[in-house]
Amino acid sequence: MGSRHPAAYRGRFAPSPSGPLHFGSLVAAVASFADARQHGGEWLVRIEDVDQQRAVPGADRQILSTLDAFGLHWDGAVLYQSQRTECYEAALAQLRRAGRCYPCACTRREIAASGPAGPEGPIYSGRCRNGLPAGRDPRSERLRVDPIAIEVEDRIQGPVRQCLATEVGDFVLRRADGFHAYQLAVVVDDAAQQINQIVRGADLLSSTPRQVYLQRLLGLEQPRYAHVPLALDATGRKLSKTLASAPVDPRDPIAGLARAWRFLGQAPLPEPPADVSVFWQQAIPRWRIDAVPRAGRRIDADDTGSGDSARSQPSSNP
């Protein structure tokens, strides 16, 4: 398990509808689309709205419209996580039957006070692993992890190794607000859509061992992974919708595509493309994933990644 893949390439782009598409998301979309099309594969789009509290009304339609304007045309129907709660609950029930889950009463404040810092926040101490404290009610549900190292060979970042027990701890599968956690939802959805190649932003690199671990426990195939560098603002933080980064302009897609192409370390196109169709006709055969840099790159806020203002910087994200 974990090494066999269907012959056909199936990739995906999975934005969260928390705002319009920004440059960092465009970079991930361009890379995943180019890699899929160069391999003659399918490219699917999934709206990751499992967290309804962060979803902005209309953002999904805006994102899809922007992708279309940039010539990033997807295959098949768009999948919405908000419509797949029963699938996530079925996976969670499978893990419960295997004795892998347990209820947790801890609050965020308690976890922060009791656990050392990990790659994505405090490492859970395991306080509720052997039963809830007296007088406490369950808030969330966690996965019981084994003290083993998970190793993944990333197509861009190289070997990734993480011991979940010491670097993450037992992680949440169902949150205190009742929503299923991203780590569970993304694994279930990738399997359901038969995704075997994942190209996404390096901010999710540290999540990959958790997802691989869940794939193994659920008996699912492991996709191949490639994590593209992050677009960073002037302070070295990831460009994101939550930081109100400027959205890409669907009225000028060629400029945005060219900036993303340069950011990804790709060779210049032989001639200026007249439209997005011509851009992709030239770009897809020239795509080289081995030319993509590993480290994040700083992007000036007033340019969002054009020309000389994109300069290499070590990423502060894993």
C-alpha cells in the first residue's frame, strides 16, 4: 500500500472559499495544472469548505470564474466538501472501530499551556488519551498516533520525515465546533476522486505525514506529492487571503500567468502569447518540475510578483 497508482495522472486544485484567489494560490494552481496537462492527465477542482465558519458567501463562484479567466479549465464536476459530511463521518467511524480515536476535553488554552511548540502550534500532551478528566465533557475527537516516523519523498522538496508522536501529537479529526478536521476530509476526498498526484503550496508540507498516516490506517492509496514554494510578503509571511493580499486580476490573465511562471522558475516562453490559450499551448510542453525552486520567494506588495521584484528568500514555512 502507498506505492501503487492508476496509470492515468489525476491531479487537483483545492482552494478554500475564504476570499478571492491571490497570487500564492495562483502559483499553486498554475503548477498543478501544468504538471497534470504535461502528463496528459486530468485536473480536478475541489472547494474545501469543510470549515463553514471561514467560508465567504460567493467566494467559490469568484474563484471558479478567475480560474476560467486564466485558462485553468478543470475536468468533471467541482466537488464541495460541505456536501460530503457523511463520507467523513464514515471514515471516522472506521477509525473508531479500530480503536484509533478518543474524545478530548481540552481547550486551546489548556493545550497551549501544556504542550511544547510544534510545526503548527503546541504539541498535544495526550492528557485525554487514557480517558476524560473527571467532570469534563468531550469537545473534540483525536487520532491516537503511534511513535513511528513517517517518511515521504516530495518531488520538489525532497525527503520529508516526521515523527507524529513527538512533533505533532494525537491530532484532531473532529473539532469542538462539530466540523470534521481538514486532515481527515482531504484524505477522504483525494481517495474518492482517485487523486494520485498532488501539487500544492509548501505551507501544507508539514501536514503531509499526518495525511499519509491516515491513508495507511484507512487502507487508501498514497498519492505522490510536490510542494511548490510560497509567495511571501515583504515581512516574510505567506501571502494569504486572511492577510488581505491583493487578489489576482482576471481582467489581465496573461500578466498574472507570466508572473506565476517566472516565480516557479520556468524558462521564458518563445514569444509573447496573444491570449491564455496560446500561453498554455507554449507553457505546457515546457513545464519542468525539477526547475521549481524549493525556498519561498518574497513578493513586493505593489507588484504581486512581477518581474524584478520577485527575489529569492528562504521561506519561514516548512
